[in-house]
Amino acid sequence: RLAFFWHDLFATDVRATDRRSLAMALQNKTFRSLGSGSWEHLLKAMIRDPALLDYLDNGSNRAESPNENLARELMELFSLGEGNYTQHDVREAARALTGYGNSDTADLAFRLRTGMHDKGDKTLFGQPGVKDGDDLVERILAEPAAARYLARRFWQGFIADGEPEADWMDAVSSAFRDADHDVSALYRATLESAAFWAPRHRG
């Protein structure tokens, strides 16, 4: 069920990966091996995921002409939600992800194409110091909106449609953030909450 949740969050389509079943199998393996641990580790794995990189056109993301697809979806759909970043942040995030791709001859293993990577300093959320995708993920998770975003998605994935109750959101997102974005802490807080067991949310 949790692997299915991650597949819904990191929307990917086998038809958009030239029907490469290996890419989808590797993604499913990532969800099952990392999906109940550190959200930081999962996000760092996903910006190297062959299916997602292909689906969001990161193969054409190069220093001289950044492609913003992965960067935008990373913030809008995977980690922060609308209204919690600017177009400037998207541009800088795209620069951080330039050159991220996969080998076509080594089981789609991650490959940083250094000649395509923008090695300059990037500024996100008004702060400089981002060099690459790992720095980008760490900078995103430092934003308070990150914990609240994933908590909201857990509410919608496991409790009810619509917006979460304010008290639930405050308590669960705080527990998640205090646990250094440990997904198991978020999962536990969600399933142990009164809202999860409330009759009004059944079915």
C-alpha cells in the first residue's frame, strides 16, 4: 500500500519510458527499499530514478539550456506544493539537476553527465550554496512547507479526500519534521491518529 502511495506521488508512466519495464521495476524496488525510511534518502534516489528522469525529460536538461520539468514537479508535486516556491527557485533547481541521466548500457544506472552539468552556485529560497541535486533536496526539506506537504498527501492517501483537519496537520507534520523526515514516523502518526479511525472517514 505504501509503495502504491509513492507511485501515485511520483507519477510515472511506462509508455513514456519507451516501455522500458526495467525502469519501472527499478522504481518499484526503490519504493519498497526506501519508502518507509528517510524521506531525504528517497528524494535523493528519485532524482536519479531512470523512469522519472525519462518521464520528465531530464535527458535534455543541460547547463546551456536547462529543462525545468523535473525541477518544477519536484517542488510542486513531490515536496512543497504550489505557492511555496517561485519561478526563480524553479530555474535554479533546474540548474542543479543539469546532467542528471542514466546509462543505456549498464542497467540504467545513474550517470552524471559532467559536461552537461552547471557547476555554478545556485540560490534557492533566497539562500545561496546549492551546487547539485543533493544540495537541492536538503534545501527543500529545510523549508517548513515540506513536512506539511507530505503530511497532507498522507491524509489524502490514507484517511480522506480534501484538506486535513488543522489540529491533525499541525500535530502530524510537527512529528514528521521532529523525526528528521523519517517516513515511518509520519506513517505511524497517521495510522495511530483518531482521524484515521473515525467512522466519518471510513469507506
